Amino acid sequence: MSANVDTTRSDSQLPPVEPPTDAPHGRRRTHKTGFGEARPHWLAYLVLGVGLIVVTSPFIWMALSSLKSEGEIRQVPPTWFPEAPTLDNFRELFDRLDFPQFFTNSAVVAIAVTLGNLVFCSMLGYVLAKSNFAGKKLLFRLVLGTLMVPGMVTLVPLFVLVANMGLVNTYFGLILPFLAAPFGVFLMRQFFLGIPDELIDAARVDGASEARIFVQVVIPLAKPAIATLGIITFLGSWNNFLWPLVVATTEDKYTLPVALALYSTGQHQTDYGLLLAGAVVVVVPVLIVFLILQRYFVQGVALTGIK
Amino acid sequence: MSAQTAVRPGEQVPPSRTDPYAIRKRPPLYRRRTRAAWGFALPFMILFLVFTVGPVLLSLAMAVTDLRSRDLRNPFAVEFVGLDNFIAVFADPIFRKAAANTAYFVLVGVPLTLCLALAIAVVLNSGITRAKTLFRVGYYMPVVTSIVAVAVVWRFLLHPDVGLINEVLGWVGIDGPNWLASTTWAMPSMIAMATWRSIGTLIIIFLAGLQSVPTALHEAAALDGAGVWQRFRHITVPTLRPTLLFGAVITGIGYVQFFEEPFVMTQGGPLNSTLSVAYHTYNQFGFGNYGYAAAMSYVLFFFVVLLALVQFRLLGDRDTPRRRRRKPTPVARQEIGR
């Protein structure tokens, strides 16, 4: 069953793959039907291409400029391609800042937050979707209701709480507040709703306990949703900025965005080359992960509509 | 509890001979299932109550007191002040300025983002076959990028002398302003950034919605002589209404809380021209005016809810909320069913 899901997943979650133009049911996509579909496709490509250039040019420019010397970055008029590509900016960045430490901090926090969310959200999402019990509606409303609460409402009470627990400037302080996110419950519930009741009932009739059904029947079916939630949560945590900025008070607990932010507003504000190199170091790993796993993001958005 | 037991859907016991038996039998099963379900819910709920619900309530409690940061060591000195904080918020000229800025940002930013995303999604869906993934991935890239890195890059792009944007404007003979230092242009720069960052999510939502627009309708309308624009206006938009509403609501919720862009780009300046309500709240927390800031954060919460309601009124019809929630189900079902 799980193998079956695996093989079909790629074409069911994405917009359907275009059939070859000579296939009979592909007719409406071809130029020949006359339903106004003979619209010049080059125009569509032109519009999309221009848009794509506008949207991605900041990234391209960032990558290219991080290879320029400080002098060339300040040059008027600005150049696109580095005249003398150099890795000096990166070398200096790694000399001055403890990047391995920031990287480790970001990774530890993001992995812990992701694992926690996967376990807790899928458990609650499962019972909200597939079980009837006293208090279910109340639970669901409580969890969904907080999706709309602005982060500003909880920021300071949360900080006071974490401070009272003695968790300021600790990994626990960075991780615990994000372990149970309503978004994950919503996503997992939406996915579990689509699992046929018959499967679960069959397992119940066979005498399996709820825990066993969850681990052996439901979780294997939910691999796509778990992958989606995992990646979205991981990158959300990796990019999270405000909370680590407030909670991490010494350099050994800084995450990458915090380090870059403090660096870019502190005494190095005008070391443009270094800042751009820092931005590349923060962005590129994320973009690589995203490019490899992009279909899961698409699925997550299509399932819940929330990034 | 017994009432709920009776209406439980999808679990009918054969009615004929088992009725009295079932009545005896069901409650224990239901109780057992409730116990199991709460066991599943418990880990999440403990963390959720402590780290989310708790702070929300605590914040509300703060909002009706005169709590300041120095009172934390001596909580008994704090006094209940009722709605005084809320009155003070609305009397605060900086708050009014921030509210006007936020309204500007939302009223321009949300329609702009929606229209651009819809246009791109429609073109992407218009039957092009090649490079679809490339486009989708390209437009989504800003969504997964850290705001801090975005800020570094955009500060350069918007730089008056060495910035790419003014350079490009120079090609067509426009002398670009000093974007971030101008009280007129700082806010449009923020809107452009926010649009750039949000458009990818909306494109994917709209693409998913566009899949559900029946092609038969388009074909019939085309046979009757409807043009591309007419079909967009009278077929695509009405069918897409729930999706549009959903997109508008999530974009609106995000934009009302507008904070990160000015925080990393302008620190609310110049002359408070990019100070948002969320940013003002953050500053007040920073100054230690906890009660006052908490009240303001609830005002912000109120506006989030208000905006969502207004959008439901404008774009929705009565059954939209339900359709919105159900919509994702078929996607998941297909996936399992195959």
C-alpha cells in the first residue's frame, strides 16, 4: 500500500502532467481545436519569463555580487558580472565569525522542532480526523482559533515564561515554544481526512490497538504529508528570526539569521561584500533543499493553503 | 455524552436485533476511544497550553493592568486598570500613525499581491507545457528565503547610487529616489518587498484552484463566442471565488501583522513612515510598557479578525467557509485511492 502511494504521489499532488499533444484527451491543450486555445503560447512564455527574471534577479545578483571585491560592489554604475571573481568575502566571513557554531545551532533547533512537530501534530491530527470522542470539537476549535493570533500577542508573555523557567539562552528556550504548532495539526488533519475509514475500521476489527493502528496503518500512509510538514517546519525554524533574536543572548547560541542580522546592523554595516557573502551562506543551503524537495511545498500549500 | 454517542456518524450498529445490546455496549467503547484519543492529544495539548494558550491569556491579563518591566520582580504592585490601556492606545498619535501606515500597506498590498498572483497563475495554467516547474519554483523561491538575507540584498537593490533598481530606471530616463530614506517611497518599497515575498504561495494556491475550473464551461463559452477576457471574468473568477477568498484572507492576516520588512530594512523610519502597528507594539514591549503593548497587540488581533470578516463579506457567499475546509480533501483522497 505504501509503495503504491509512493509511486502515484508525484502526479496526483502536482497539477496534472500535460498529455502528449496527439493524445485524444489532450486536444483541448493543442493549437488545433479552435476554442481560443490557439492563443500564442510565446506570449505566455514572454510574460512568465519577464516575471521570473524580476522575481529571481535579487538572488542572482546576490550570488554574483558576493564574488566581487568591496570596490567593485560600490562601483557606479553597478555591474552584473564580477570583473575579477574572488572568494575573499567568504574567507573573511569564516575567519571573523564562528559560522560552524551558528550552523550547528540552527540545525539542532530546526531538527528538534521538526521532530517534535511531526510526532505531536500527527498524533493530534489523527484523532481529530479519524476518531470520535468527547471534547473533540473543543480541541479542534481551540487549536484552529490560535492560528489567527498575531505573534506579537504572545511574544512578551512567552519570554517572561521562558525566563521564569530559566531557559533564556538555552536550546530548550529556542525549541520548546515551537514544538507544538497549530499549523501542523491542521495540515495532518486535512491529510488524514482523506484516508478511508474502512482501513482503520478493518484494523480495529482485527483487534489492533489505537496506538498500533496509528503506527502501522496510518503513518505509513501519511508519508507524503509527513514529508511536507517536516520540510515546511524545518525551513520555518531555520529561517525563524525574531524569537532566537530575543532568546539567544550570547554568540554560542546564535542561529544563522540572528548572526547575520546582528552582523549587518552592527559595526559591520558597511562591509557590503561580507554581508552579501553571509546572505549567500544563509540562503543557498535552504534553496538547495527547497529545489530538491519543492513538490512537497506545493503539496503543503495545496493541502492547507498556508505556507 | 450520550447525545453525542447517539449521533456518531458512520458507525451504525445493525439496528435489528442489537439495539438494546448496542446501547449497553456503546458507551464503554466510546469511553475507551475517548481515553485513547486524549492519550494521543495529550503531548501536543500540554505544550500547546503552556506555550501558546497560556501566553495568549497572560497577554490579555497584562492588557488590563499597568504592568511595566520593573514590576516583574514585584508583581503585587501591579494594579488593575480596566480598559485604560486601550483608551491610551487609541489616543496615542504614534499608534494612529502606525495604524494609518498599516492600513496603507494592507489596502495597497493585498489587492496588488492577489492580482499579480492571479495573473501569473492564470497564464501558467493557460496551456503552456514546458518549464512549468521552473516557473513555479522560481516564483516560490522568495517564500523560503530568510528575511534577514532578503534585507541585505534588498538594501542594495534599493540603494540610491549603486542599486540595481535605480540603474534600471535610469535606462528609461527616470531618476530614481533614495527609496528607503524617503517618507514617500519607503512604504512602496516595503509593499514591493512583501509582494515579492508572498506571491509564490498565492500562485500555488490559485493554480490548485484553477484545476477545478471545468474546461467544459470554457469550451461552451468559447463556442458561444466569448473572448478570453469575458471567459476569465464570467467563468474563471466566479468558479475561483472560494480560492480567491482564501488567498485574500491568509494574505490579509499576514499583512496586517506587517513587521519584519520595516524591522530589518528601515527600523520604522524615516520619520515613522514605515512604522506598523505590530512594530509599534514591539517597541513598546522593548521600552518595558508591557500592559500598554499587550493592549495594543489585542487591538491588532481585533483588526486581523475584522479584516478576515470583511473579506468574507466582500468575496464570500454563505457556503464558502465550508467549501474552503472541504476543498483539500479530494486531493488527499485521490492520493490514497489510486
